[in-house]
Amino acid sequence: MSTRLIIFLFLFYPAALYAKIGPVTWESLVDGSEIVALVKIKNIEVVDDGHGTTKVLIVDLLKGSQSSNEINVSWHLSTVSSALYDIHGYHLLFLKKTEDGKYKQSVIGRSFWKLYGRNRENLTISLETEDPRLSTIIELPSEFYKIESVPVRNCTIGYIDSRIVSYKKLKEYFNQ
């Protein structure tokens, strides 16, 4: 193996492996999305390692228009992007259309939100504890979230102040 290749690998490969994603504003997340929708997953098709398509049922459309209540969402699993695979419960998706008619994340790593709650009126997400990438969304309007001290996931001790987004309030925000 050449010395240049070894130097290249030591200098640049670790940086790519541990690269962090930068912050994204709420405005750019919403403006970059053709559709913002509450969905339930119908089925998942893994195309190959790390790539797939998820068929979702649109339960509530907050932004955009769609002629069908079912759409296909393409995804690519990587260190900065996630797959849409959890068939339980509801997801809030921020999507833009691709050339092949499917949809994809409008902002990589911040467009698939898994919501929790017993019914649609009580759905919430903790941005700081659900997925570290969601904590990089900045400048959220204060009318649809509150800050609560919540236990850190996968940790036996410790709490973190997290923005708890209410779907009900978020829907009111989009209806204004």
C-alpha cells in the first residue's frame, strides 16, 4: 500500500466518519418541504443495503396538496440520515418530491419525526431525546412546544431540558 494512501486514510477517513450535521432553522425545514404530513406506515420495501421505500398513509396533511392518501417515501440509511421503518404509531414527515414521483426527506436527518401518544390529540415528540439530529433544529416558534426536564434515554441517571412538541399545537400553527 502506498504511503500517500495511508496518509490520506488517516487524515480524512476519521473526519468523515465522525462528521456532525449542522443546525437547520425551522423556517428552512418547512420552506424546503412540499408536504408536511402526519402518516402511518403501511409497508416497507428494502431495495438494497441501506436503501428502501416506505408506503405511508396520509392521516393529516398540514402543508401541501396530494391527490392520493398514500405516497411512497424513499430513504437511505447513513450516519446522518435515517430510515422510515417503525410501523407502530404515527410519524410527522417533512418531504419533497423526487423526479420519479416518490418523496424523500426535505432536510437529511431532520424530516422523519416519530410521535408518541395514545391518540392523535395527544401526540408529542421530545426533540432532544428522540434523535440527536432533531436537536439541531433551531428557531422553532414557541407556540407549539414547551420545555420539560426529561430522563436521558439509555442512561440510568440524568435529565435533560428538551423541547416537547405537541402535534395538536403544531397543527394549529399550520392552520393559521
